[in-house]
Amino acid sequence: MADAIPSHAPRPDGATGVLVLATGDVLWGRGFGAEGQAVGEVCFHTAMTGYQEIMTDPSFAGQIITFTFPHIGNVGANPDDVEADEPHALGMIVREDPTAPSNFRAVENLEGWMKRHARIGLAGIDTRALTRRIRAGGAPNGVVAHAADGQFDLGLLLKMAREWPGLEGMDLAKEVTRETHGTWGQDRAGGIWRLGFGYDGVEGQDRPHVVAIDYGSKHNIFRNLVQAGAKVSVVPAETDFDTIMSLNPDGIFLSNGPGDPAATGEYAVPVIQQVLDTGKPLFGICLGHQLLGLAVGAQTTKMFQGHRGANHPVKRLADGAVEITSMNHGFAVKRESLPANARETHVSLFDGSNAGLELTDKPAFSVQYHPEASPGPQDSFYLFERFVGSLR
């Protein structure tokens, strides 16, 4: 028997979309994009731009994104502003209905793009109220649904939300990683993008070679590594140590990705530990940061609401400088669990959580935030330069 729905959820006329939270809360709205339903963790994102990049970020697998900026869709969609070949966020919740695009680079509108990629949108929601709800109560499980005829089995949707196990303990890197090894920069997606010119080709014979382990990587990370002077090979998440070494890397990169780092660490940590033993330089971002922490004996923890936005201040402890960063994570490295050979390098000025570390006895470092997202806009590019510079 489906779970009962509270009586305080009146259905407005014309509703074609709904968000049902595991708490029993029901939020009615107007559906757009694909029809159907999707269950996951409901989070919020404070960025004012970049909705297409956010929706295609593999780190958002298993999540439904509430955009705090009210006008989403104004610039439409195009094939360049993506971080993966397809969207990984399950759906989006927005305040206003997406409007017709007003941007010379748009090739289609947001609703058409969402429908083509089987992603559900829900408009007409009080996103400020929902954001306050998440801030106070944590990120809830929920189901977003869209039906043109407005017919929903709310009891079934509530049951789905309550039975979804949540991200803790979930390894999603296996679901979003590439399937085969490849070289970055030999096609349209590689190189450096310039307005009016597209992507430049990359000649990599004389460049230091970075092997990137793809736990759910963003395209722009590889573009920044190329811009910093490297050539990049990318391997799947479960690639073994011997295969990585057979590529003759000068350095190893650990990518971002979704899910619980402790679950992904079951297979990733032993490989990272072997890489550290070689003494080769290593750099990690987001999930890669958490996995490096686990590899040296630290612990990770699920955050109450996570950090997701493009305006997060981070203090660099070496000199006190503050970087404006982009963040997207729901787990964090526990500072008190860092071993003696791991030094904290960055902290979040929002809540004081760990945002970076480096090893004192190995050439390895990592950050929790996303320097490739160009916040600041160049506050954090030095990290790519530092890593690639260490390979020469």
C-alpha cells in the first residue's frame, strides 16, 4: 500500500509537475522537459550562470538541483557548454518558467535540451523557501515528476522517495566513468576554446604526460591541464596500477566525481597508495581530494547540506589569501583525522571545513573545490600550473 500524503498539500489548477520529499512535503509546479519521474537527493546551487555545465557535471549524479537564481534558461543551450557528453543531474527545480533564449551562441532552448536528454524540469516553485528548508533540515531525498495531464500517484512517489537509500554508501563513479582509455585533446572537445574560433588543436609530443583517473570528470579540468602545458590521457575509474604505469605518466590526476568517497575508495584507494609509493606527482580535485585523504589514512564524512555554488570563499593558509571558488560536494575530509604527513592547505570561510591538503613526504596535493570552473575568475588556476610545473 502506498504511503499516505499529508492533507496540507492542495493541488493548484494547471499543475503538471510535483516534487515529493521523503518528509511528506509536496510542492506543486509546472513541469517542463521530459515527462516521467526521477528519485534522488534534492540539493540547491547558488551559481547565477552555468546551468548547462552544472546539469552535465557527473558529480551531480543522483541529485535533483534547486537553482537559487530565479531566471534559468535565458541563454538556451549549445554543444560547447557541457562538462560531459550527457547530463548527469536527474532534474532541475526553478522559480520561473524558462524563457526563449537570448544569446547568439544558443542552438536550442533549455526545455528542448532537457527533453532531448530525458531530464525533468519543475518550474513555479518557491525556491527560496525550498532552499531554506534544505539549509535547516539537510538535503532530503525526493522525487521530481512531470506529467502533461497532471495525473500523479502521490502515494507511490512518496514511497519511492522514502525507499531510496541515499548517497551515503553509494559508489556512483562506476556509473559515470568512461569505459575505455583515451587521449584528451585529439578531437573537438580538446584544446582551448576561444570565442569565435572554437577549440584549438593540441600538439602534445613535447609536453609532460598526465594520466587522469576518471571518477566522473569534467571536461574543463582537462582543458585547464592542457592550458597549463600538459598532454592528458584519461583512464576509467577502476583502472589498475600496472595499466596506469604502462602509459608512462609523468604525473597522476584524480578527478572529481559523485557518490560516497568511502565506497569508491574500496577499489580506488589501493591504486592511489601504489601511485604514491612511486613518488610521481599527484593532484586531486573534489572526489579526488577525498580519495587522496582516504589513501593516507584520513576519514570522510557526509555533510549536512553540502557546498554547491560559484561564490565560495576559501582561505589559503600559506599566505592568508582568499580565493573565490566554485564548489560541488556533499562529503568532506575530516580535518581531525589527517595523519601527521598530511598538512591542511585551504579552509572554507563559510563553515571552516577542510578545502585542501598536501603531503609533507610526497609530491601530492589536492583541493576540495573546483579550480577549473574559473571562479574569481582566475584565482585558482595556479594549482594547474603548480602541478604541471612539477612534472618538467
